[in-house]
Amino acid sequence: MKFFNMDSPVSRFLTKLFDIVWLNILTMICALPIVTAGASFTAMHYVLLHMVRNEEGYIAKSFFRAFKQNFRQATLVWLTVLPFLLLYAGIFVFFGRDENGSLTAAGIAVLVAFILLLPFLLFLFPLLARFETNIRQLYKNTVLIMFAHSKTSIFMILTHLVFWYAIWKWLAYVAFLIPLMFFTLPGYICAVLYTPVLKKYEPEEQKEENAGEEGEQ
């Protein structure tokens, strides 16, 4: 029966869905120590890039290989970003709402600041996963790309904001999504968006190699 054919659209969809769930579980477990979250997010995007290109192999093997290879640099990058996130969270928790539960000026300012920082974060770890460079150049490239491809940045922001709002709005009904695809579902959608962007910055020999791999699929 075509339904049970491994090459059928249904089978491919279910396989991709399982991979997204499995990848999210790995990402959450490896991000739990907090300090290792940067390496975990980098490994996640490494796998997502290959999933979008239909080049994925064993999810866990690819994830842990990328986690190990990028651990030092990804951890240093994450530790420079983490203080800002903790500062935003602290200000919002203690000063973000008034006695009536309404947003204060400080709360609005923090939300705006976070939204402005978000495209930087959404491009930072995919770039780290895809290209070998030093941290200073990584930051520079991230800023340049997020502004040069502002439309992609906006869609990536909206993808996460809509997903987070849905989780918050209907938490009682969709709480199960948090351990299953909290990071990887919006991450996969963003990977579909940023993969063509990153491809423009690949060396020619790398593009030819990727094209050859895609032709063999």
C-alpha cells in the first residue's frame, strides 16, 4: 500500500516529524545545564540545516558530533549573550508589570529590546553551525546578514512570536509541545527561511559539493 511506502509523502512527513521531536529532546537535555545551551542550540541548527536540505542521517550522531566540535566556541558565544537575557528577564520579572498586571514602561522597553535582539540570536547560532570563523567575525557577519536580509529576519521573528504566543495563550491544550518541539518546530521553519540566505555566502566549492549531495538523494 502506498500509505506504508517509505517514500510516500505521509511516511516522509512522519519521519521528519519524529526527527523534529527527537532533536528537540536532545536539545533540551543538553541545554539544561544552561552553560551548555549555546553548544546545544548550535548543534540543533547544524542538524536542522541538513534536514532542510534532506541530508540528515542519524539525528543523535550528527547532533553530538556538532555539539562536540563547536562546544568551546559556542559556549564562549553563549556566555556573552546570556547576561543580556538574564538582565532582560530580571527587569521584566521585577519591574515589568504594575499592581494591576499591566505592562509598565520598563516592561515595554524590555520587550522591545528583546525583539530587537532576537534576529541577532536567530542568525547567530546557524552561522556558527555553518561556517568556521572567529567570534569577532561571527558577530560582525551576524549583524550584517540580519540587516542585509531584513525580510527574512522579520519572518523569523514572527515565526517565534506567533509560536510563543500560541503556547502562552493555549498552554493547557498545547503544553505537550514544549518537551516535543518547543525549540525545533519554530527552528525548522526558520531553517527553511535562512538556508537560502546562508547558501549565498558559501564558497563556490562548498556549493558544488552540496549540489552534488542533493543530486544523489
